Amino acid sequence: MIEAKPASDAPAGAIAWRILYETSDKDGRPTQSTALLIAPNTPAPPGGRPVVAWAHGTTGIAEECAPSLGPHAFSSIPGLMQMLRDGWVVVATDYPGLGTSGPHAYLVGNAAGYAVLDSVRAARRVPRVGAGSRFAVWGLSQGAHAALFTGQVAGRYAPDLQLAGVVAAAPPTNLASNLGGDVNPSVRTMLTALATASWSKVYNISLATIAKPAGQRVIGRLAQTCGSEDPALRTKIQVLRLRRQLGNTDLSRIEPWRKLLAVNSAGHSPAGAPLFVAQGGGDKVVSPNVTRQFADDACRRGEKITFVELPGVVHADTAKASANQASSWMKDRFAGIPAKTTCRGH
């Protein structure tokens, strides 16, 4: 923990802080991240409160895109009030490079997992919070990817913490498939721009491997855009321009992008804890077929996984639509009730 500033806009019945803490980049070198920290405004029980680490979805890769800086920071965390009523601590990392100097390691699995784990450690350093060592991680989209990697690296990176469960809503698992396939072409272009702009700095790769100078300039402009449900017309025009310039470019066929897509895809290592995976059937950002395949593979590996399909639910609504089920599932994990495997054909 580096700094904890009390938040005057905390939800009713809660106390909150905007915190700055130290974590590690993908190579284990020190870096910093910001986060929101929220706890019930009541005495903590003996042994401390359970912690839920919320990992947010894509907001952009520029420093000013940090959710904790926005006017809807608390309301953007699904089910927050119920988690507080249940007596849990909630810590919501921004990830390094959002709210702190960049680059932001977008969809870089290990870096995201480290940031989540260190946010829980930081929460435990604020005495009034009363956070225990037992936690669950819950994320949407980019955050679901972070949640899966949190499970994969927790045992070796944070043996001082006890991971009770991993909740992933609309997780981009196989990145090569998620940046292709049956997702919306404009969405695919925007995500490609964010990923390549980020990875060009994080991994020191030239954008010339995928785009001409004009395309590189568009990628740079899109990298300065913070996400929203209704992007500005200028952003839409830039996305269409980049679609034309990239044409049929497939990152999974171009090195070193191909290797990095594989390295940062989830499922190569054990989940580290029981899994709850939710996928909306109307999702045009993360392919439902890719998520189904991930769940089937996890079942075959013998993972403890609960897979929930949400008919007609679109990408942005997946966490909200599954919040009650996810909360109930996490409550059982915190209570020590063994998880069951419930997914297709198993």
C-alpha cells in the first residue's frame, strides 16, 4: 500500500478509499496501480471479512480511462450493495497504466492477475477495512480474462492469500478466436487496435508488422479513446477507416502476435480454484461458441466449473444479468461448501 485517500462519495452504509498500491508487471518488475476500496461501515468479525476483487471490463488503454476516476465508479460495480450487505470487502483495481503512468498491459494475463492479487493485499493493509485472507475474484470481459489469470497465478504469486473462487462473465479466453470469428467486425477492429497499441509498447513490437503508416496513426488515435456504450461519431469513423486499412489482417498468422495471443489465452494452467463462467447468448463482442468450448475443455480437465448461459443477453449486461447467481455461488465458496461441476454434457 502506498496511499489510501478516503472517498467522500462512498455508498450509504459503507466506507471507501481511492488507493494507490504497488504491484508487478508481466516480468515481475515493480509498478503501480490505483483501485477503489469499499467496506461495510460496521465492525469486522473475528478473522476478517471475505474480499471480492472486482476486475472491470474494457474502458480503454489511456491513463485517463481508469474507472475510479469516473463519475460512476461505484455504480459500475455490479451487485456492490448486496456484497456490502453480505459483509464483504470489495476492491476494484484499475490495473497499471489506467490512473497511473503507462503503458497499460491490455489483455496481458500475468500482469492483470498480479494487479488483482496485489489489490487484495493492499486492501488488507487498511485497518478499518478488516479484510481477511480469503477472497474471490469476479470480472467482466477484460476483467474476466484478468480473473481467469488471477486463478492461474495465485498459488505461486500470492501464497499468503486464499482464493475461494473465480467468477468470469463473458471472458475472452482464446484470444485468436475472440479477435476473429463471429464477433462484430467493428468491435473486433477496436479491440485489435487496443491490443496492438498496448502490446507494441509492452512487448516492444513495431506496428509496421500489421499496418502501414496511415493505419498506425489511426491505431494511435483509437488508443487515446476511453470506452463507452455509445462511442463518439469520430471514433466510429476511425474504426471504419482502420477496418479498411487492416483488411483481412489476422494477428494469429503474424509473428510475434501469434505467439503472444497464445501466451495470453486462458486455460493453459489449472484454474487454481472453482470456476463460475457466465456467457450471454446475444454477445457480439466475446463469441459464445468460444466460451462454450472453454467450458467444455475445463470440464474435460476435471475443473470444478459452473457454466451459465444467458439467452439473448448482450456483452455489457452479462455481469449484471448473472450477479445474483454469482453472488450466491461466491457465498457458498466463502462458506466452504464444495463446488459442483455443471456444464454442457457433463
